[in-house]
Amino acid sequence: MQCNTESEGMQVAFVTTVSFPDRDGVVQLQYAVAAGNEREARREIERRLINQELYNYSIADIRLATSSEVASLALKPGAIKLLN
């Protein structure tokens, strides 16, 4: 995905896997994040988790979204979408 806006700059879609511990082990959730680069994607997902007062997590993976994922996501610049 590529979005071009003056205020946001060029953005692409990243798929981020976040792990949360629970009493039965670990839960992994995937989020799509529109950001300028991997570092910005990481910062944005961390900012949103902290705003939700979620502190006990780890970011297991950040990767560029595939072309088929991009087509189905329809993310706006700066957006995050829970995938699972």
C-alpha cells in the first residue's frame, strides 16, 4: 500500500505481530500499520498499546504487507487495523 499525503509523507503497510502473556501461555495478535518505515510502525503500535495501558507485551515481528494483504486492508495514512 502506498499513500501519499503532504502531512504524512509516503506510507506503506506493515504487518506487526504482538505477543501478550496470559494464564494459558502467550496470545499473538497481528495488526496492520500504515507508516513511513519499520521504525515508525513500531513506534506507532507501541504508542497505541501504551495509550490502552497495555505494558506487558513484546513485538515479535514487523514485516511489509504482501500485495494481496495491501489490497484487502485499505489502510489510510497513520491507521492501524487489528487483523486477528
